[in-house]
Amino acid sequence: MMQLPVIMLRGILIGILVSAPMGPIGMLCIQRTLSRGRWPAFFTGVGAGVSDLVYCLLTGLGLSFVTDFIETNQSLLQLIGSVVLLVYAGYLFGSNPSRSLQKSATRHMSYWKDFGTGFLFTFSNPLILFFIIGLFARFSFLAPEFESYHYAAGYLAIFGGAVMWWFGVTWFVNKVRGHFNLRSMWLVNRIVAGVILVMGAIGFLTALRDLIIK
């Protein structure tokens, strides 16, 4: 029975560490918390957590053909993911934070849309699979002493760790949200869009160079 809390603790740590890097999805959650409130941003993070869980399941189930496919098509996949980032950066750059604030009272029905955005945003970067493989190795998540029910609890803990992370991030950003006026949120939109644009452009150019060299 002692193995159950061990794998759950490892799962929580993996879930937090997979979510913690402040990449495009983290920037998006901050922007949405400031412009639309905590819950749209939280459900965006939950969508990202589900995407991370899917990749964790693929890793844990030993689907080697998935890793082989990603290794073979790494440049093409990075190119596609970068295009997704560039398109969203353009949308975010042209968005109007005042319109988001005016509609905030009627946005409760769009949580599924927020969830879907977070899922697709994260799922468009399958290279995270290699980071997950490294975490699984670091925490000995795939150990021979664990039974199937241990893994079921462990994967739930991974998702729980991701949810905890996004709950904490959106809670903190929402706490300081009162210090941001409309102009500040407009500026945050531009900064986040710029960061995502740079990330997407670097990924696009790197992937394009690799494809040309091949």
C-alpha cells in the first residue's frame, strides 16, 4: 500500500513540472486572467493539462511508434506547431481587451472553447513528449513494482498536479489583476502576442532550416 502514495506524489510532481515552464500556454493563461477573469484562464489551463495527460499516457503505454513518428517528422511537426503560434499571435495582437471586459458577464458558456484552445495549443507541440520521457525517467514513474491500479492513480495524480498548478497561477494573477487598467491590459496583450510571435517565428525558421538541410 505504501507504493500508492509514492506513485501519486511522483505523478503530482510530474504534472506540475510539465505545466510549469512559462511557454505560450502560460502566457495565454496570464493574458486571459487579466482580460477576461480567472475561470476562462483556468479552463484554458485544464485543457492544456488534458493534452499533457494524453502525452503521458502515450509515453506510459510504451507506444514506441509514436516516439519514432515524432523523431522522424520532428521538423515538420515543429513547423506546424509554429504556424499555430503565429496565427494565434496575430489574432491576439489585434484583439480588443475592452471588448473582452464588456462581454465578461456572458462568457460563462465559452468555457468549453477556452478548454479546447488550451488543449489544441498544447497538443500542437508533440515535442513535449521527450520532456515527459525525461521526467518519467527522473522520477522512476515506470517502475516494475507498480501494478495497473498504481498507474491509474499515478496518471490521475499527473492531471491533478497540472490542475493544481493552473489553479495557483490563475489565483495569483487574479489577485494582482486590480492593479491593471485597460491600457495595461492592452499592453499585456501586445507583450504576450509579441512573445508568442517570437517563439513561433524561431520555431518556424528552425524547422524550415532543418527541412531544407534534409
